[in-house]
Amino acid sequence: MVEPLDLSEQTHALIVAAGVGARAGLDGPKQFQPVDGKPMVRHSVERLSSHPGIDHVWVVVAAGQEKQMDSALAPLASHRIVIGGATRQQSVCNGLLAIRSAGGGRYVLIHDAARPFVSHAVINRLLEQLKSAPAAIPVLPSVDTMVQIGDGQLDRTVDRNILWRVQTPQAFDFAKLLAAHENFAGEPNASDDAQVFKAAGHAVSTIEGDEALKKYTLPADFGGKGTESMRQIRTGMGYDVHRLAIGEQLWLGGLKIDHEKGLAGHSDADVLLHALTDALLGAVSAGDIGDHFPPSDPQWRGAPSARFVEFAASLIREKGGIIHNVDMTIICEAPKIKPHRENMRNSIANLLSIDIDRVSLKATTTEGLGFAGRGEGIAAQAIATISLEENS
């Protein structure tokens, strides 16, 4: 039983992940297959839930796949699970009915889990279009020669200028889309929601799509060249130092640590998260922490450094990027880092929405040399490895 919420003016994202992936020829449903180091469905959940314009994320699964989905998305808690139907159209309708039972909404984005690399830029364009239209879908032009085939033979060439490739997510007025699905009497295997919406007599507008939104369908799409050849690997480095002082709080890796001294700085002076922020920004050539959060700006006085890390991670995701792993080193004589290391790793993994085994954290001393050796301050280094689409 879904608990009622006040969702009537909010925007929902509904991810359809109830298929069996028969065409992919894989051992198990394709939404759970690894793509760039994580279950394919997890990419969509992370990217949609991290967008500030989306209030709630729902995932439609086939009956019996609930535990598998929970495992694929753990420890994320930014979504709700809905059981799908016999067809895609029925699965979407089930999801919409669940949203209505929870309080409804103003807008809804329907997205296929088989398109894992949805960017914030596409979501932004869809939400902007909804301000003046009841529906919007992303499309891309057809670049190849298009033909019609009959009995295995070339019949005729079709004007490719009138043919467009349709993608997801597709964005709609929630109430109108729900009514369209409840009253739909068309093709039972409708492949997208624009068909259902159009059949109900509503107009569907278009926005520019994204080549990164390719649909994973065939065996070659998974693993090896199928996922890596279209992406470029980027590395960013970060380094920061803060002075230790009496009367200050000590924040490291997003944790407040009891110590006789704390780090002095304009924000909470979390030297580890500052180094990590610079590493993430460097991976996408986005300047450094001072460019985005200048110490001269009073709004950042005492601010939690977690906000800086989340901002840098969001820039990467807006470009369709994936954070693969981060490696960090804290340099200090005291406090001892080992008792806090696993909690720091977990905190950073949550900030970046990545698995904890992709977060490496080490600590070392300078054998009494320099400012760190004298206990005057703490330094931190960080390296972040990400991947981007080749055209980013």
C-alpha cells in the first residue's frame, strides 16, 4: 500500500524496467546487466533523481524481480518500486496509477531503463518545453539513407528528412497522460508513450535529443566495445591545505571528528572534500573550487563542503559523464584517520552516488617534516577518474 503524499504539483520520473531483454541474448534481464561498472538501470535512477527539477523517481519492474532490483539499486533510497504489466503500455499505466494513488502530480517523465546515459541537459530541455506544451519528446535526425523493404528486396527510398529517431525520457502533463493510458484502445505493443498520448488527441512537441541516449538492445551493446568505445576517459587531480587552529571544528570527508583543534577556512574547511571537488572539476575542465565558491562570497561562510562535491558531481552528470572511482590521501600527524576511514568512504560514496568499492582513502604522515609534521595543518590529495561521451 503506497502511503499518500502531497504530490499534486510535483514532477515525477517513471523508469520502465520490467522487460526480459529477449533480443539482447543475455543471461538475465538486460536492465540488470553491468554497463560501465554498474547495473544498467542504476544509471537512470541516479541521473534522474539527482536532477533538481524532478521530485520523485518510480521504477516499474516485472513481478518477481523486486529483490533483484533492490540489490541493483542498493543503497539508493530515492525511488519507489511498482509492479509492471504484460506489455510496456500496461507497465507504464500501472506506474501512473501508483503515482495517482500517492497523490498525483503535475508532470511526469517516462524513461526506458535501456537508455542509461540520460543527461541533465536533455531533462532541462524537456521541462522547459512543458511550460508551453502538454508533451515533449527528444528526437534526432536520421543521417543514413532510408529505404522501404518488401519481400527482402529494396522497394523504394524514403526521404530521410521526414524521418526522426525518437528517444526517452518523454515528458507529459501527468493527468492527460494517465487518462490517455486508461482509455487507450490502440496497438497493444505501443513502443512509446507519445503514441498513446497522440492517440488521445493531444499534440506532442519535440526537443533536441542526445546521441548518448542510445538504446541498449543487442548483445554487442553490452560489455567491451559495446560500451567503452564511445566514451573517453578523463582524470582530474586536486590538492588542498588548511591550517589547524584552536576553537575550530574538525571536518574531514564529511564527518565531524572530535579533536583538540579544527581546520580554519571560509567554509567548514573540509580539506579532503575540497581536494575531491577540485579533482572532479578538473576532470571536466571546469576550473577549481574558488571559481565556483569564492571565499570572498559571504554565502559560503561555514557552508558544508558536501555541497561543493555534489555540485562538481552534478556538472559531470549534466555532461552525460560517469564517475568511475576516486582515490584520496590525507596527510597529517593527528588525528588518526584509520578509525574514521570507512565512515568517510561511505559518506563520499553517498555524495557521489557510487559504490563504496570505488572510493579509495588512505592516510600518511610526513615523518615530522613540514607544516603537517609540526601539527600546524592538514593536507589532502585526490584523483578522480570519469568517462564522457566522445562528443562531450
